[in-house]
Amino acid sequence: MEVMVTRPTKAVFRMREACEYLSMSAHTLRKYSDLGVIPCRKRGNVRVFNIEDLDKFRQTDSQYLRERSAV
């Protein structure tokens, strides 16, 4: 059974929204952002994430995680 995921119409997410979209904790997303794995911009003290960057990560996250675990 294939699950259909609808893509949000919003182009920029705050931390909480990005965490929900990627199904990961804020700590993990912050860590990936700090490492440059998932690009973000700051608006004042608030990190914002572009939907295209999040989609790119979703497509490549399993490959990235496999490479990191091999190190």
C-alpha cells in the first residue's frame, strides 16, 4: 500500500513546521542545519527552511545517513 503525501503550499517553514514535515526532532534538525546538511536562513533568532531544501533532504537522507554511519 502506497501512502500519498501532499506537498505543502508554503515555501518557507519555521523549525517546528520543518520538524513535522521531516518527522524528526528539533535537536536533530538543528544539528543537521549546523552541519550544513540542511540549509537554513535566520530571521532574527528564528531559523527558517526552504521547502525545496527539505524535499532534497527527504530524497537523499537515507543515502546521507548510510554514509555517516560508515565513518
